[in-house]
Amino acid sequence: METKGTGQILHLKNLDDFNNINNKPDTKIIIKVSAEWCEPCKKIAPLYKQFAENNSNSNIIYAEINSTDADEELLDFIEVRSLPTFIFYDNKKLANKIIGIDKIELSEYINSLYI
């Protein structure tokens, strides 16, 4: 299944889900880690959705992890301690983490991925 540039947000529940998308060559991945009970997560969700929807013809995969129903092994692997957290991978390597809901910082970093 092609996932790059489709405008969809993939839901990751376990480490296998993560490895399946992280093994794609020449791919950037943005993962939003949040929880249903997290108010800041709810505030930033529309912006993240907008970025994913505007993601056409790119090599970026948008994904999210709901920390309340994700596998512990996945949560341990990504090492998230605060919500929301945005994790960026570039060609299978961790590139950056942004913690919190700073819309300007998040927007600037995501926009830089398209250059």
C-alpha cells in the first residue's frame, strides 16, 4: 500500500506497524503521539490533519500513535515522556522531536521538510 503523499494519517499501534513504514527508502515520517484525554493534543490535532491533507506528491508519511491504546513496546521504543510529541524520521533515522503545541515551531519544521 502506497502511503506517501496520500493525505492520510496512518495509525500505529505496535512496533511492527512502525517498522513497516520506517523501512521504506527515501522516506520522511512524521509521527504525532497523543492521547484522547490530552487537551493540548486536541488543540494541535487540526493543524496536523491539515498538513497531512495538504501532503500531496511528497515523500512524507504522516502517522499517529494514541498512547492509550498503543503497545508498550512501541511506546518504550519511541521514548515519549510528554504529550503531544511529534517525532520526525528521515531515511530511517531519528531526525527531531518537538514536544508540546508550539504551532509556529511545528509548522516551520514541517515546511522545511518539503524543501
